[in-house]
Amino acid sequence: MIQTRLKGMGVALITPFKEDESVDYDALMRLVDYQLQNNTDFLCVLGTTAETPTLTEDEKKKIKKMVIERVNGKIPILLGVGGNNDDVSHQSGSR
């Protein structure tokens, strides 16, 4: 496991939704780009601010993949693995 000391300004990203309640992945990428352009030191993704209880496992996987690819190692990412189901949270954290 890679250990990184997080310092500076971290931003907890929200998960934007469309009118039909689906995840707005384009808006999410705009949020990530904005943070990268404005000197955010690290991102918190899928934390408690990200509406994680309302997301499916597939949506969470897609969000993780898209954010990791977009950030491309420029800044650290703190990925949330918590949830309302201990078994699912444990499995998600060990991936």
C-alpha cells in the first residue's frame, strides 16, 4: 500500500446528478478540472459529501476510474470506501 502524507488544501468532491437522478459524469469532470486548475492539494472522492449511500457499486467504480484517470497523478486522491453496510464497505476497502 502506498502511503502519502496529505497536506495543504483538500477538497471533498460532491457527486453531481442530472434531473433524472443519474450521475452527471461530465459535471464531475468539470469539478475535478476546476480543482486541478486552482491548486487544490488533494481530492477526497466518494466521502460522506459525495452522496455515497445513493450510488450503486457500478457508479462508484466508474467515478473512481474517471477521477483517477483525469487527475493522472497530478495530486493525491483520498478515496472513500465507507457506507451503510459493513460487509460491502470492507470489501470495497480491500480492492
